Amino acid sequence: MPRPEPFVGTAGWTVPRTVRDRFPAGGSGLERYAGVLRAVEINSTFYRPHRPETFVRWRESTPPHFRFSVKLPRALTHEARLQGCEAGLDAFLRELGGLEDKLGPLLVQLPPSLVFDAAVAGDFFGALRRRTAGPVVCEPRHASWFAGDGDALLARHRIARAAADPARSPAAMSPGGWPGLAYWRLHGSPRMYYSAYAEHELAALARAIAANPAGERWCIFDNTASGAAAANGLALKGILDRALA
């Protein structure tokens, strides 16, 4: 049985003017976006809670094949630094209930200063796993997470490790942790959040995604500040569509 096609999207569903003609003209911003790309990463949950009805509206605005990945609140990852998060996890997961079967991976992005601590990480991901069996991806940003023990701990909890660009360690360039999910986050390089990716970089990325054996594969462009993310997402989707046809 062929694997599902990769999920390609951007952080947020803004459709820049430069590519507006490649999306449907009618409907809300999310409806137009979801008419072409089949996944999006919700980053606004990092900054503030959302009403459950908001997630219901987003679910109902998108086609059946569409999926949302959702970023955990900074209150858990950056302020609490993964400690004492049980009540916060409960509240966050209750909010997401309205997405139902359109909920994709939960994204746990860690602060660059958060050193790998096996006891703290184990307690946090254990608490998360007791609450959800769905896909989870972690983007650690301190070098200590890439020394070997970090990936092993993530794999034990069925947590994938994101491949991130720019990479803070050579190991960060490729997906790690649990191998059932592969997730790429492209922030823009050399200028984070601004730089667009060239055609040859997207072609190499497409080859890596196609070759990865994970049952579920995601690629999210976070170089949104200059509007490059949507164009890069469309270009990568086109390359993958042709390769998988």
C-alpha cells in the first residue's frame, strides 16, 4: 500500500500578494489557503489560548484531507521549561478537541537555552503521552539534545525530532527521535524568517522527504516575514507531486 503523500504547508495561512493568483479567490483566508495546500502549522497557540469554538470553525473551514499541526504554549515550554505542566497540558488538549480528526502533530519547540535533562524531559513527555497517543514532534535547540541520549529518550516516548534549518547542530539537519513521523521546519537561511529557499535547495529537500521511510511526513516553511513561505511551499509541493505521480 502506498504511503500517504507528504503534508506541505506554512506556519500560519497568510496568502501573500505575490502568489495570490495561485489560490482560490473566494472564501476566508484559511479556506483559500486550504484550497491548495493540505496542511498548516498553528503558531498562535504558542502565545495565547484559543476558545474551543475557534478550532471547530477552523476544522469546518477546511476539506476532509486537511490537517493542522499545533504548537504548544510557551507557558509550558519556555516559562515552565517542561516542569509541572500537567494542568497546562490538560487545558491545552481540551482546547484542541474541536479539530477532531484534522489534528496533526503537536509541536514542542524548546528554548535555545534549555539543556537536555533526562529526568525533566522524561517526566514531561511521559505526562504528554498519558494524555494523547497522537503524533508529537519536538524541536530542541540546545546542542546537548543532539548527543545521542536525547534522541533515544524521544524515541522511547514515540516523539519525533524535527529537522530544522538553520541547524544548531549537524544532527539537527535530519529528522530524529521516533522514526514513525518525519517533520521538517524551514525557518529561512541565512536570514531566519526572511530568506527564501532556492530551487536546488527545494529539490534536495524533496529528495530527502521522498526517501524518508516514515509513515507520516511533514514539511513546514516558517520563513513568513518576507512572504517567502507560501511560494516555497507551493514550489516544494509541485516537485513532490511530480516525483510521486
